[in-house]
Amino acid sequence: MSRETARRVLEIEAEAIRELIPRLDERFDRAVDALFQCRGRVVATGMGKSGIIAQKISATLASTGTPSLFLHPGEAIHGDLGRFVTGDLLLAVSNSGDTEEILTLASWAKRLSSPLVALTGNPRSPLAQAADVHLDVSIRAEACPLGLAPTASTTAALAMGDALGMALLERRGFTVEDFAVLHPGGRLAKKLLRVEDLMHTGDDIPHVLPTTVMKEVLFEMTRKRLGLTTVTEADGTLLGVISDGDLRRQMERHGYALLDKPAAECMTREPVLVGRRELATLALALLEARKITALLVTDTGGRIEGVLHLHDLWKTEMI
């Protein structure tokens, strides 16, 4: 019985979302335009469960480049109206469209000549009629067996809010880089780290000349502790790399005579490279696929810019 109830709930809510698709007409475009042109903040509001949905919509907008905050309509009309100022846009969510506190807040927005975008379940409601742009999020029925608890109605409003947010994201040309700036903490930020954020640069890069004897190569590798050294021209142009693995193989072949050989005779001439702007997660996948511990970064002229080591990814807890 419980699974049957769950299946019915999901079917009703899925249908509520599907029925929004034919309603994506010029009014949706106007809503996106209004949000895009807002030079203040998008102030989202709603009462009860609709208020929770408004908070989520506001959070989505704020995290994707549109300044936004949530204003509780009850608190607004009891002293917090000053939080809504000229230049802001009011985004109101109300299934009934006739919640008194929201209508009062909508009147305040009109006094400030601020745009009003409303998501309601009743196109003939006072809020829908007062709105500059109204988006119809009405449903056939709630998924609640009693027909009382907001279920399908809040799902529909949330889905429409997400649609607005993603359309606005594209309209702004919001990029992965922009997203990373607004999400500096947590696991999400780690997924957005670039190679250049983690790589060793400058004097931390181990490097020798092609004429450097292997005895000195060993010293350089020991000093820099990255398990390799780059082999470069005097101007930094990358010629190859010598790794711990290369050392073992060369030692097996030449014995102690290896110590007097030049780096050019022992290096790997085609090291694995990665771009400095590449996502660190993709660099990790490359390291795992090639079964190596480090990647080299060069500029457009082929000069060494950095070294990304597997340990650098461990420190970020990406592994």
C-alpha cells in the first residue's frame, strides 16, 4: 500500500511538471527579461510552504549570478518593508494568489514602481492580476490523499523557479568560473578547482638542462621532492622529463655508469601535459588513466609553467 501511494504521488507531481511545458510562452520570456534587467535585487516572497519554495528560488538565483534575497511577507508588513527598495524586483510565489500579506507587499512594490513577477495557481487571482508578468503554475490536484497538504503545487512552483533560474543563467553568460567564485567552500568548490590552483610553479619546479649529468639530476629531484624533474632549455622550453620510474629503468640498464650520463640521454621526450585551465578533476582522471603521479603544464610557447602532482590532489581531499 505504501509503495502504491508513493507511486501515485510521484506520478501526480511528474504530471504537474509536464503540464507546465506548454505554458512556456512569451510571458516566460518577459519574466526572464524582467529578472535580467533588474538593477537591484530579486526579492522573493511567499507564505507557508510557498515561502519555502521562494527561499529555494532565491538561493538558486543568488548562486548563479543574480543578486537575490528572501523577504517573509508577514515580517515585511510588520516593520521589514525597508528591505525592499527602489530598483528591486518582487518575485512572489502563492498558490492561491490572494494571501493578504503578499498582496500588501505587492502594493508596496507598485508604490516604488518596481516590477512584480508572480507564480500562482490561479490566473484570475488578485496577485496574478496585479503582476507585471504572471506565470501559471496551477495543477489538476495535489498529490496529498486528503487534497490538503501542498505537494504537487509546490513541486510545480519549484520547477518553474528552476526554469527561470537556468534560463537567466544562460542569458547572463554565467560560466563555470563564475560559479566557482560564488562557491569557494565545500566539496563543490573542490570539483571546480583548476590545475593552476594546485600546481607547483616558479622555483618549486624541478628542472635541469639537457647537459646536466645524472648525478646532479638526482640532487635536483631530491631537493624538489616531486618524484621527477623537467629537462628544459635555458629559456625554459620543455624538452622532456625524468621520473623515478625512468631512474629505476636506466639504473637497471647502465648501473652506476648512469651517474655520468647527461639528462638528454635518459629523459622521456614526450611527457604527459595538461592545460593550466583544465579542471583538477579531469587532471586526476588523466593521472589515473596513464598510471602516473604527475602532469606537466606548459605555456603556448612550450615553456614549463608548472607541475601538478598526485599529492596536490590528495591535499584537497579530492581523492
